[in-house]
Amino acid sequence: MQLTEARARDGEPKSTSKSTDGVDADRPRISHSVVIAGGGPTGLMLAGELSLAGIDVAIVERRENQDLAGAGSGGLHSRTIEIFDQRGIADRFLSQGQTAQVAGFAGVSLDISDFPTRHNYGLALWQKHIERILACWVEELGVTFYRGREVTGLVQDGGGVDVALSDGGSLRADYLVGCDGGRSLVRKAAGIEFPGSEPTTSNLIAEIEVTEEPQWGIHRDAIGIHGLSRLEDGTVRVLVTEREVGAGGVPTLHELSEALIAVYGTDYGVHNPTSLARFTDMTRQAASYRKGRVLLAGDAAHVHPPDGGQGLQTGVQDAVNLGWKLAQVVRKTAPESLLDSYQAERHPIAARVMKNTMASVVLRREDERTKALRDTVSELLGMEEPRKRFAGLLSGLDIHYDIGEGHPLLGRRMPDLDLVTAAGPLPVFALLHDARPLLLNLGEPGAFGIGQWVERIQLVDASYDGAWELPVLGAVEAPRAVLVRPDGYVAWVGGPEAAGLTDSLTKWFGPPRPRSLTTIDA
């Protein structure tokens, strides 16, 4: 099974999640530290991260509830499951889906069952369920929702952003984050360019009823790739490539019928669609992920073909990278320049996703030359080293942020080791549930300290006697200590000495807190 997707401080108390039904013209403007436009997976994950950090955050979502038209994306990759595990919520998703080997490139399945992770698999679970589970978690954290409305405009100044809403109301925020999809109003209103390539192929995707038994499964021809499958509720999921590119707009049932007839000779009596959307291989990326107090994440920052099911994963990982950084800037424990690292780290990751999805689109075709190329790629991916490299890329387990030279762990995900601590045995991810940075001392107890960062960093003395192994790279030397960021990536690796620790703490978690002054009587 391969994973694919389609995607067409002053105010209210934070003790419980709430929906706000309107803003009275005479009512004082409501303020939040952060307002998020869009309550899909990216926006929900970002809201959860900020709320864990104690930030007053609100989501503006056009839907009246979390219901999604259609099933949406088809599941989760390994690194995304790990991220949920870091927050203690992975079991909520695993209990609702089916584990499977979902990584694949150009029709070639890539097994990751030998990768060193607790979650050496993907999860088949429709986006509508993923969003429902995320929304429940966010509600538990007390995030404010403004449902049934959209962001229609923004004006930012040196102190914050005024956010106009579709119901005539407005909000004030220290920062606004656009998680509002590929047609992002936030991105456009902020004047952020969205360069890229125009579509070369167009697909219709629908959930629909039929009167005739269709030809099940995947079908390739000179037009492209097509498929019909039965969903759990009995409806039929249809994917069909259109003959022409450029129709644009919201597709009609008539267009779906014509596309099916062109491929199968019949439309199988399609009727009563519950969802019908068009997607293309258009590929674009925001020139900047930030302009002043406005930031972008998820599809608002990057759109690409759905091949490999990487869009939802990339958006969730954007959110986890941005959340803890933005929280520190809002709290003023770290300088605003920390936000520059968000684009520096996440822009190259999305660019790499765009590159591999564009390549995959080319290999969809069924002419003899493309088939020969696809067979060659398949043969290469059957070899051990190429299989590991592509599987690491698609699963998200090989992500490497440029944090500097040194130990191979630097900039890579911290393995979820089984530690022995004073509190008993604990996996590393259990220490990240509250999204707090972690200095893990694996040497002599008390060998490393965090001084004036004690209120920001958790210091844990532990032991681990097993092997250290990273996906794709393999075995690495065991460190004496590691500094793990809230997103689970290693910011510093120590040996017998703590060289560089102070610099790393300052870079990622702000300067040390000034010592309090004591008055001395003369």
C-alpha cells in the first residue's frame, strides 16, 4: 500500500475550548498572542504546540465543525507518527488506523520494517479521522476556535497584526500564521510571492455512488493514472486523469462523467457525489515563510503533487518546527531572530519534497519510454542503499537540519531510546510530552548543568547501554550528553566536556536569565 493524498490577551478565558459566534461591533476587539488561519492538520498541530507552551492561541476556521468533505489524505508516515508519540498522542491514531508499509516512489513500495524506530511502518488512516483526533487533543488543551468564518484581510504594524474576519469582526494578534491552504489569503494579503511551475496534468478525485460494478484497482494508460476503490462506508473513491489541463475551478459531475468515459468507456452511472475535487501537479513554494509578524505553514507555504502522501506530513512537521520557536519569541525569552531558523530549516525540506513529487509525476505515464524508465527506477530501488535513501526521504526519518559540523546526531531526530532514570525506565519521547527542551546526561550524574536556563530546560540524568543507530546512516558513536529541542531534533552533542553547551542553549532558548540583584545595606 502506498500513501497518496489529495487536497483541493485580553479576551476570553482559556480554561476550555470554545467557539465564538460573532463579534459585536460595539464589543472591544479580542486579542490573542497568536491567531492561526485554518484548522486543518497543520493549523491544529501548531495550535497544540503553542498551547503546550502556555501561549494564548486561537484558530479561525471556515468550517462550522471539523467535518471534512471527502476522506482527504490517506494516512501518516513514520516520522509523523513519531511526532505524535513525542506528544503522547500516537496511540489515539494507531487505535483508529491500520499499520502498513505505505512509503513508495513511482509505484515502487519501500519497506522500512528494518529501520531503527518504534514506528517502522506507516498508518492507513483517512485525513477526516486524523483531523478529528487532532481537534479533540487541541480542545483538551483549551485552544479558542472561531468557526464558520475566514480571515479576509490583515494589517500589521510594529506591535502586532489586525485580522479582519468574514463576519465583519476582527482580532488582534502578536503574530498571525497562515495555515489556510494553497490559495492562502494570508499569503496573498501579506504580499509574499509564490513562485513555481504551472500544471502539466490534472486529476479529478471524488467519493461517489455508482450503478454499475466498476473496474476496481489502478489502471494506467497514455492519459495517466486512474483508479476506483470501495470505501468503508460503501461509497466509491474515484481518481481519474483528465485529457486536458486548464479547466480549473470547481469540477462538475458532468466533467467527472466525461473523464471516466474517456478512460473506461463508461461512467459506471456515477451519481450523488459526497465530494468532488480537482488537483494538479502545480508546484509552488513561498519565497519567504515569514514577512514581519505574518508566517506561513503547510500548503500555504508549499504546494506540490500528492504523490507519496507527503503534503500533510510536511505541514505537521512545519508546525512542530515553528511552534516552540514562536512561543519563545512571544514570551520574549528568545529574540525575534530565532524565527529566521524556521525558514532556514523548513524551506529546504519542502523543496526536496517538491523535487521528488515532480519526478514521480513524470513516471506516472504509460508510454513505452516512460515504462522503460519506471522499470529501471524500480530495479534500482530494489537495491539496499537506494531503497534506504528513498524510504528515509519519504518517511521523514532522514530529515537533517544544518546545525553545524560534528556528531552525526546534530540536526537529526533523537532516537526514542529506552532509558534508565531515577524515576524508573522511560523512553526518550516520554520526556518530550510537554514540548520542553531536554538536556539528557548519559554520563556521570551531575556532570552537566543548565545554570540560569533551569526554568526553561529539563535536565535528566540517565543511562543507556544499547546501540545508537539512525535510519539510513546506521550505527553512530554513543554521546555522553545531548540537548534535544522540543521538536525532537538534536541541537548539541557533548563528550566528556560541555564545550559549546552555553552557546547552544543561548542560540536556541535565548540568553540566560539575569541574576536577581540583592540589596546590601551600607
